Amino acid sequence: MRFEPASQDVGNIVFFEHVNLTVPDQEVATDFYVDGLGFTRDPYLMVGTRNMWVNCGRQQFHLPRGEPQRFRGVMGLVVPNLDALEARLRRVSERLDGTRFAWRRRRGHVEVTCPWGNRFRVHAAGGAHGGPVGIPYLEMPIAKGAAAGVARFYRSVMGAPATVDDGCACVNVGPGHRLVFREGEGHDAEYDGHHLAIYVADFSGPHRVLAERGLVTREDNPHQYRFVDIVAPRGKKVLFSIEHEVRSLHHPLYQRPLVNRTGEERLP
């Protein structure tokens, strides 16, 4: 095996933590994310009926109540076992009848659609995407010719390693996790406000560059700010829009231990 030190570089984004999608029905969300996918509702935070946090390994889905939001693209997931996943999906299928819920086994993964149309590509632990449980990647569609600019944005503004290959920009957002921007269909779908959360080692540097370009949209607290537009480094053209919740390593939730079950704990 060739020794490639650069392959181990993490860059400034040290951890990708969660995806936030509003859902209109917490009961249906529980059937899908907890009973179906086999993840675990966080027992400590957001335990009421207006929001729910769902733990999947060291990462989460945040699911506040509201009009359904749809992620533009595909979210990668890792679960312990695909056969067990299919058994759980069959068990919840009757309860989710009449929604957009669907799944199909493919070679090496399972394609799953949530009750509101979000798409997932689910892999088994121990494969190319690691594991045992988590969200190893988010894959989003971008316009033809935009991949190089997206990669330059993350390298120059966020300090994250990013590569471009065959119309696809791949951004490192922590060990074993990446954002994938692939040129192709669907890039013109309307953005509805869903977001992702990342933790960065250099908090002030990207904030300074983003603020100079008028891209900081919110400063929530001393540990957190947000931006939405990914722009061409030497211009104002928006290449893609998705809100990034940027957190410092001083954020009180950084590396908070998350409770996880296997998804198979159930009565006979």
C-alpha cells in the first residue's frame, strides 16, 4: 500500500454534526427515523412535541415541526445490517402507507425515501463508508461547470480539503465524512431552508472572509454563525445554496456523547 500522508489531512472543518429538516408530524417521523431506520431519539434534548433530535452514531437529524423540507440530493447513511434494516422497513410500511415512503434494495445498499420525499442511500457498516452508524456523506446536485468553483470556495474560505474529479467536488468535513457536489440534474430545485451543522477549528478566519463578502446571514451566539450561499471565489455568482450552521470548538454541544441503540432491541 502506498503511503499517502495527505489522505489523512482533516483541514479546518473537524466535524459534521447534523442535518436539520422540518417535519409536519412527529409521530410519523418517529415511525420512519426511529422504528424504520433504527436510529435513537435523543433522551436528553428536544424531548417535547415541537422538535425531536434523532441520534445516528455521533451525528443527528434535527426534526423541528413545520412544513416538510426536502434535501436536494441524497443523504448517505450507515446502519449495522441491511437485512435487519429491510425487516424494520417492512414492519413500518403499513403505518406509513399513503406517504411518499418507499425503499428498494440495490447492489451494496438500500435506497430509501422518507414519508416527505427525502432520499437516503443506506450502506452496511464495515464497507467503503465505514461505520458502524452515521451520516458519512451528503450528495447534492450542482450546475454543469460549478464543481471547480465549489471546491475552491471550501478550500479558500473554509480551509477544508476539497478535490474535483469528473464533474464532482468532494469536500472533507471531518474524518470519514464529506460533502459531495455532483454536476447534474436537479441543481435548479428550489431551496427551502434546510441546513447542516459543522464544527471548525479556525472559527474567526472564515467568519472574517464571509463577512467581508456579505455572506454571513446570522450570528446566533458567541459560538455559532451561519451562511447560506456558496459563491465563486473571485466573483458573486452563487454556485449552490444550503445553510451552514458553523460552530466553534467551544460550543457547549461539541463532542457531546450521544445515546445509541442497535435498532434491534424489541419485544418478541
